[in-house]
Amino acid sequence: MKDVLYYNELFDLYGELLTEKQRSYFKDYYFDNLSFSEIANNNQVSRNNAFQQIHIITSKLVEYEEKLHLKSKKDKIYEILEKAPRDIKNQIEGII
């Protein structure tokens, strides 16, 4: 479950860097909870190909995070916001 949340956060940040087909595979697997067999059937590929595509996509998302650090920066901002006074917290959350 932890991985699912992690990959979903990465997808929110970096999903636009993926191809349309990659976004479709990701959404089928992580949002619609389809099995590799169902994804393969929908895309007329082998089950192994569907599995490989999901692996490639999640690897790309992790690679983007390793290079750009958007998720870790976002997490740090929210950690700091937890300690900030309420009025400042509300103003900053309104921006981000």
C-alpha cells in the first residue's frame, strides 16, 4: 500500500513527463486496479509486456524524483508548515 501511495504522488508530480500510453497503463494499474492480464487484454499485448511497462513507468517516475527532488522538497515544505503559525500556514497553503 505504501508503494501505491508513493507512486501516485510521483505520478501527480511527473505524470506529464510520461507518454500518453504510459499514463494509460499507470492509470489502469494504479487507479483502476486492473490486473496485468486485463491491461494486456485491453492493449492487445502479452501479460509480460504489461508487467514490463508498469515496471518501466515506475522506474521512470523514481528516476525523475532522483533528479528533480520535487516530492522530497514538497514533503519538507509541508513539514515546515506544520510548525508555522496558522495565518502563515494558510497563506502558504493557498499558494501551493
